[in-house]
Amino acid sequence: MTYCLAINVNEGLVLCSDSRTNAGTDNVSVYSKMHNFVWPGNRMFVLLSAGNLATTQAVVKKINSDIAAALTPNLLSVCNMQEAADYLGMISTQVQKLHSTRDTGTTNFEATFILAGQLVGQAPEMFMVYPQGNYIHESREHPFLQIGEIKYGKPILDRVIKRDVALAPAARCALVSMNSTIRSNLTVGPPVEMLIYERDSLTAGRRIYFSEDDPFARQLSERWNEGLMNALQNLPRFDWESPEKSSMEPSRVVNFPSG
């Protein structure tokens, strides 16, 4: 499996991906799932991928070859992020169809992508592109997108990530989300790649690589675990835990808030 996420806050973009690929229990490999396409001062794109490895590699190769051959459309010719998402969806569906016609078995060639970036004079944007070529934008309330094994890392993003969160805390939150997923699912694993992009910089951003024994990643994981234990210890006590309360008090209904 795979876990990739992208965050879009007022200060810029944060993208994070694992690097583990699985083709059976005895065939585990490491491949980057984060790809950059940058024209400094003009535009930058980051592509995160999940799904069939042959499809994702063919899509990335096609994007690069279209740029080199000046075919249109390509990432250098598109006028906005929506056109870039349309272009990516078109390539993805074409590659899947080509692979399917060659395959006589039942291989699933589907792939899902997150495309994030910024063009000069425009705001940073993100799109999730589905295997069918259609796509969605991140929501105003939850300015993040996830692909792959999303369920373990989503709760922290739901609670923390808002548009006004600063870039560095958003990046730490992304790493906690990734760490939670790695701890809960053995098919997601390091190395972890992260890209931090400052709004309007139109550069490749700051790209960070965390190996399995990276000291910073290990310290972050330990601090998060300690914080969770401290938070658990500081939660309100049940009525019967107070020595002044009788253990024979009748039960009562508690309505939990939605937050």
C-alpha cells in the first residue's frame, strides 16, 4: 500500500509520502512516490502517486517526454492548475488503457494522484486525480488531500489542519500523520519524503528525506507518544474515581461533543 498527503495552508504547501511498494509478502521494494516539475520563477508542480507502479512510472515518463518534445498540452503550456489536472487525468487514463490491452490476466492498473503546485500570479492549489481521470479540489474546511492508506493518519489532520496553521507546524502534523500510519499498517513504510513549499516562492521548495533510523523522525515519534500519554492522564476523571463519590451511583448518559 501507500500513504501520501498534501496540505494547503495560507503560507504554502506541505507534501509527504512513504516509499514502500508491495507486490506480495516476499517482494517489498522502495520507490519514490513524489515527483517535482519546476520552472523557477514561473511555475512548480509536485505529483504524489498511489496505485499500480507500472502506471505511475509510465505517467511520469510521459509527462517528462511531453515537456522535452514540446507537445501540447504539457505542464509548461497549461494556463492554470485545473488544466494541469485535466492533462494528468488524460495521461493516466491513456496509460491504464494501454496496459490493460497488453495484459491477459486480471491485473489492476489503476492509479490515483495528488497534483499540487502554483503558477506565477495564481494561488497554490491541489487536486486529487482519480483513476477515471476526474478530480476533486481540497475543501475549505479541511485543506488537505490523502491517497492510499488514509484512515490511520486522518484524525490528526481533521483536528489540526486549518488554513491559518503555519507552515512548519503543518509539516510536523504531516509527519505525525505519516508516523501513525506506519505504526498501524506494515504495508506503509520509510523512507519518508517531505516537501515544504513557501507560497509565491516558485522554487523547488525544501525537500527532506527521513530514513528509518532518522534521529529527527524518531524524536518526533517519541515526543508525540509522550504527549498522547500525558493528554490521557489529564483527561477528566469518571465520577466513581473520586473518593468522595459512591461507587453505587446510578449510571448516566453522556453526550459527547462533535469536536
